[in-house]
Amino acid sequence: MPELPEVETIRRGVEPYVIGRRIEAVVVRDARLRWPVPKTLPAYATGKQIHGVTRRGKYLIFDLGGDRLIVHLGMSGRLNVLEHDAAPRKHDHVDLRLSGGIVLRFHDPRRFGAVLPWPAGHADHVLLRGMGPEPFSDAFSGDYLYKRSRRRSAPVKTFIMDGRIVVGVGNIYASEALFRAGIRPGRAAGRVSRAAYAALAAAIRDVLSIAIEHGGTTLRDFAGARGEAGYFQQELMVYGRDGEPCRRCGTAIRRLVIGQRSSFYCPHCQP
DNA sequence: CTTTACGCCTGACGGC
DNA sequence: TGCCGTCAGGCGTAAA
């Protein structure tokens, strides 16, 4: 499933193929996504031009010139650019047929994703309301994390994965960033020092930007916008490495469940 | 307010 | 070969 680097990789991959093109038709084969694709979506989108593709957290936003289209990939979603129309395969739920013969195809086996209209005039979409700052924005800093975390008992890993605190940090990069910052994932967020949060904010930005440079992480469901793989997996320090030696000190990496999610850490490097 | 558990789904994998 | 349990990248919701 895509985290921020995967979504950003997809955004960068898709945008040049769709920008300036007109949506000629919308084909909904299965509307049963996280929220049902509205029956009004084809009429809403057809005839409009795609002016650009932006990202907020893990949401992709297609700018239709005032009106917008929100796409979320959930755990297993993909967005493929087809230069020629091709027969749909299993789980190819939604197509945007664009001018010039390009087809943008939403594929999502688990159907945790979403394709939703966001009409002009609705200033803040309900799904985007209350979201925390982007990790690369000025609003996101060690001091910010420190202030937001006071008197919180929840684990620091859960804290940084909370989209109301900061967007885009998913399960892989939460473990990776905590390793880089030398912080145990199960530590209470309110008991992490200001200095450690400074290191953590930097680590989050570093790990996300390096992952974007590598085109994301390849795991079982992720492929880039046109099907190519990402190369961050070989850079992973702890995620999925339970029992394997720490790349820094050789100690066996441990796995534990925090907030119902697998978490990985080095007991020596993350005291 | 914060914290925690639970669904929503399909598919891959390992053990028997 | 099949069956069954576990796990998977997200996140809104309800309950405590």
C-alpha cells in the first residue's frame, strides 16, 4: 500500500500523461470502494479538463478547473496509465478515458481506496478536514511534535502515524524514521524529549525524501504509475527484518505489535 | 479530549 | 492437493 512516497511517485508519474487532457468518459465497473463511487461521478467529470494533479497526505487531487476529483489508493490501490485502451483485468474498477486515447485506470483488489468528486465551492472536503501539516512544510518541526505530544501516553509510533498530527507517515516509514532517530516505537509520545523530536522530524523528512528519490518501496501491491517498481526496499533498515541483524550494529531486529500494526526496531540502536 | 479496537476487503503464504 | 489461520502499505468510526 502506498504511503506518501508511493503516492508522490504516482503523482509525478501520472501528471505528465494527464495534464491538459479532457475527460471524455468515466467507466465505473465496480462502485463498491471504501465509499461508493457516486452514480453522478461520470456526469460530474466528463467533459472537464485535467489542469494538474496535487497531493495532500496520501490523497491525490485532480484539478478539473475549480471542481476536483479525489483519489485515494487505500492499502492495495494502483493507478495505471494506459497509452492504448486495453481489456480490463480483475479489480480494474474505474477508468478515466482521456483525450488522445490515454486511459487512467484505478485498480484496487481490497477496495479500501476511493474515487470521489470534490465540487468547487466546497472549501474543505470532509476527508481532508483536520489533517495535520505536510512533513515537508514549515509547520512541521521537532518543536511542533514536542508541543503536540505533551501529556500523551500513546506510543510515539502511533502518534506520528496519526494524520491529524502529520500526514503521510505510514507503517513502513514510521518504523524507519524511528530507527534513524534512535527512538523506541513503543515509547509514550509524551516522554520523548525535545531533542529527540528534532531528530525524529528530520528523520521523517529524510526517509520520505530518500524514498521518493527511489520511487517508493516495492512490496506486494505497489507498482508505479506505469507499472515500474520502486527501489526503496533495499534501503529498509528495520521494516520486515524481524530476527535479521541490524545493519548498523548487528543486533537482531525485533518485531512487536503497536496499535494492531507490525513494528520493527533495533533494541541496541533504539534505547 | 485521548486512547484503543474493530471493520472494511482480497490475496499470498506457511503449516498440516 | 486442499483447508485454515495469519498477515498485508490505511483510516474512519465507535466505544471506553
